[in-house]
Amino acid sequence: MEAAEEEAQMKALVLTDVHAEEYLLEKLPPLIKEHGVDAVILLGDITHNGPLVFAKEFLDTLESTGVKVFGVYGNMDNAQVAKMLEERGVSIHAKAIEFNGFRFIGFGGGPPSIFNTPSEASDDEFYKILCNFEMDDKTVLVTHAPPKGCDMAVTGTRRDIGSAGLRRIIDEKQPLADLCGHVHEKQGEEMIGKTKIIKVGAAKNGNTAIVKFSSEGASARFIKLI
């Protein structure tokens, strides 16, 4: 009898909304070593409209630990930062990658805002790009923005800054999970149908998460760095 296929599972450190905070350069390598993660997943806003030099140093610091690093840019990461992530093979914006038995599909930037931030995309762009990908119960969306209409998309001033295009994809395709950031003051988990929404708080405020993926689903342990 053939041996049973090994169950797909992995553990990742998930970071978002760094906004060029220097203290994270010292805090993150020991955390990565302590938790023995397989990957670091970035959900964007590494910078605050630059500087590019911080983004490079930040990636150098993470990659020096030897773990896989991938993710997307945020609405406050400008075109130079987005290009650098692409050139270094970190960006999965509008791409899919296979890793440890799971499929990760990325979309960077945020929905249009009143602040006209550096990297924004319409709801139609979110939907038209993401609908090109097949999704199943081993698919994880990696997005800066949360989906519209969930608790985690609502700011402290009661504005819903989620993406309607992303929400439509989740409603239609029901992937395993969506990892998202953007709303600094919110973190937690909630369900949209069969999809686990894992919203990570801003790293600049000391928030991060260890997320485990398995055949049973996705779950997060939220960690305070400060």
C-alpha cells in the first residue's frame, strides 16, 4: 500500500503597515527564529511614501534570517517601492505562487480614498485581476486591503475602507483565507462564508501575527512586539 500523502501545513509570520518604523529591524529576526516560521508574508505599507532605502534595509533584514519572504505593496508604498519588491522577487501582486502545499494569490494597494494615496486600485481592478485565478480550499489571498462589509474593514471613525471588488471575489470563490491589513486599529478573525478573514494590526504599533495553515483551515495567534 502506498504511503498516505503528507498533509499540507505551514506557519508564517504576517506583517502589515510597518510605515518605516526602524525599531522593527531589531525586533523581527529574533521573533522569526523563536517561532520557527516557514515564511514571512508582507501585507504592504512597508513605507510611508518611501523612503526606498528603508524598504531595502527591511527586506535585507528579513531575508538574512533564511526564510521565504513574499507579499504585496500597500497603498502608502509608492511606485519605486512596488518596483523594488518586484525586482527582488518578493512581490506576488497579481500573481500566484505555490508554497508548502498552499497557493498564495496577491493584490497590492488599496481602494480609492479621499487622501489620494500613492498606490490605489478601483474595485473593478481588484475583481478583474483576481477573477482570473482558480481558487480552492488551499488558496490564500494576500491583500493589503480587507474586503468591504466586514467588521475588520471599519475604521475607528466608522468608515468602511474595504474593497468591494475583493469582497465579490471572496463571496464567489470562497478561498481558504484572506490575509489583510490597512485598518491600523483592527485585528482579529471573522468568516465570510467558508473563508477566514485574518486581519493583522499595524506593525508600527507593535502588532503582528503567527498564522498556521493546514487541511483544517487557517488560524492566527496575534502577538504584541511592544
